[in-house]
Amino acid sequence: MNDLVIKNGKVILADGAVVTDVAVKDGKISQIGQDLEGTETIDATGLVVSPGMVDGHAHITSMGGGYRDQWEGYETGTAACAKGGVTTIVEMPLNQIPSTTDGASLQAKYDSGKDQLRVDTASLGGLVPFNLDGGIQELDEGGVCGYKCFLATCGDRSIKGDFQNVDDYSLYEGMRQIAKTGKVLSLHCENAALTDTLGKKAVEADAHTLKEFVASRPVFTEVEAVRRAIFFAKVTGCRINICHCTCWEAVAEVVKAREEGVDVTCETCPHYLYFTTDDLDAIGATTKCTPPIRDKAEQEGLWKYLLDGGISMVVSDHSPCTPDLKDRENPFDAWGGISSIQNCMDLMFDEGVQKRGMSLVRFAEVMATDAADRFGLAQKGRIEVGKDADFCLIKPNSPYTLKAEDLEYRNKISPWIGRTIGCQVARTILRGKTTYSLEDGVTAAHDGEFILR
């Protein structure tokens, strides 16, 4: 007998969406078809049954190191995942202290998450200038699903163990080593020398708006770094993923390289597909991120590439902080990250499927399947017999207005507060167990596990 049957929902399968039943046994999808029976039944009539989101880019600060202890931890971060229909995250190697750059720091992260996860969690290891002598290999042996580096300036040099951006040699040598693991390197692509200097000159000239901040990190500084990453990938044979593309020109470089045989993908985020530069100053520093949110023409180009397959993944780049780091007199001084993981699935279903006619199959690809495939998470991302029974049940055409008290985040900051979203996550299921429902909220159980590759 099956443990659970989800009945009468519109189920997104690889080749189309059909009204059918899905059965679960021992945490796996056991059957797909009509008139299935199980010990527990969920009536999904009128709901879309999607694979749970596989978020390929999320920052959780499980270890604050005395510096970031009040930032987002696993307890609140994964509760927000559950409420938002996320069942798997690929966690970044920063902003925790110490950053995840060797075997010891990776194990410390695993230890810090014990009994705190409501979502399955895979980890990226860092590529930094100080872990080229064995650290990359230790991370591989410890089960990371890939690696992450910054071409833009990052980290606080006054904090021991904080993350650092790569120089060209570290990038080259790190890529050579990562290529031998067969795993993917994700890159934050902005030209550090240009953006640092342009930002400094803007502040010296009394720049004090978010629009001026965006202007200090122009499109070409992102595109140049993407081209450099792709060229190094050609030289080293390293598989790469370009993080959070904000402009269609960067995606065009990825598409061109892929056609030439380079193993490269790219991602974007809901905030780049929803807000434009002209929105930012009216909302405030909750919208500040790097690379920055661009103009309407760039946004329209991103949507075109997302719909036609040029962009592989939509990710949250959930990068929360404490309120004081956003509440700065000059937004140039504010933290550059957006809290977003709770509202990826509902926003993208509304903006993509309901407003722009994105097919349900494409929705599942960009929100789950492609990220699972890219990071080698073989049990995730598809509604298919034998895969993990991870689902997000979506209630279409059911608008609600997001309020701060709706957020599960430790610090209830979001640029979408006060915005109306045209659908709702009705239920989230992780390996056959409900982690959230509209009726009962987030469950108390911590059924998430670390995924080791």
C-alpha cells in the first residue's frame, strides 16, 4: 500500500501537465496514474502539482562567528523555504564564518545544521585565493555538489575566515583543480577593478541614490567578467555556471559559448524579472543587490531568454542581513543582498505562467529540473517514478498581498512586502511529508537532510 496519494491535481510531468494521481511510498514517487490508493490522501483538485523548487543559489548564515549571529540561520531560512514551496537548496559557501573553503569548515557547517533543516540541502564549496593547496580536494571528498567564486570584490578582510574574491591566477588554478572533480563552478561575474573604482568615484561625487548605484556598476562590467569566465573555462575545461545574470548581453555570451561547445549555463533571479531601476529609490535599500537591478529593456531581454531556454535556472540568491545593514543614509553603504527565498515559486508562477504564458513544463524546468541536473542532484527536480517525492502544490488565480508578518525570515525584510501576488503555495511536501500547508502553516518537524555528492 502506498503511504500517500495526491489525487486530481494538474501534475507537471516532463512531457506535459495532466490531471492525474501521484503516489508515494517510503519517500519516493511510487506510481503516477488514475485511481491510485494510499494510506493518506490529499485532494489536489484545482491545484497545480509542481516539483518542489530546487533553489540553485541560497545564502544561509548558520555560523555567525560572533559577527553575523543575528543573520538568517537554518531554522528560519528553511522554514521560509517550506512556506515558499522550496524542497532543496544549493547553499553558498558564504556569508557564514568561517566560509566553506576546506574539509573542516564544511564539516562545521554540517554540524551546525543538525536537527534544524526543513529542506534538503546541498553545499557549494568556495574557490578563494587561500584554498588552492588541498582545500578544493577536501571539499570534493566532503560531498559538495559544486563550487563558487567571486570575480567582484567580496568579504571583510578584518574577519578571519571570511570569503574572498579570486584574482586571475586563483581563478585559473582553481578552475584547473575543479575541472578534475567534474563538478560545476558558479561565478559571480562583475569586474572588480572597474566596479570598485566607479563606485568610489560616484560617492566622491556625492552620489546617494540607488539609481546612481546601478549606474556605477554598468552592464559592460558584468559582460566583461562573463567573457573572462567563459574564456578561462575553455582553457581549463572547467564546467561553469554564471550566477544571477541581470542583462541580456551576459546571457547572449553564455548562449554563444554553449553553441561553441563550452559546458556553461546561467541563472537569473525573480528580482531582476520583476523590478527595474526606476522602481528602486521609491522602495529603498531592500532592493539593493549586486549585480544591480537593471532597466526595462534588460528585463525584457531576460524574459525572452528565460522563455526560449537561454537561461537555465531561476534562483533566489536569498542573501539576507540584519535591518541595520539596510537602513543606511546612503544606499551605497547598505548591504547588497535581497531576501527572496519565500516568494520565488508564487512570484514566478504568477509572472511567468499566469501573466506571460510560460508553459507549465518550462516552469518546472527553470524552477527545479535544470538546477537539479546541473548540480548532480539525481533524486531531485522531477515528478517521476523513483525520484524523491518533493512537491509544491500551487493554487492558481488566488491573489494575496504579502505582509511582513507573513515572512518566516529571522529579519522580516523583503522588497515584495505590500505587493499583490496572483497565486499561493497551498502545500509543500518533502520526501512524502508535508512541511507547509495553507491551513496549518509550517510544520514543527525538521525532516530535511544534507545531500552529499
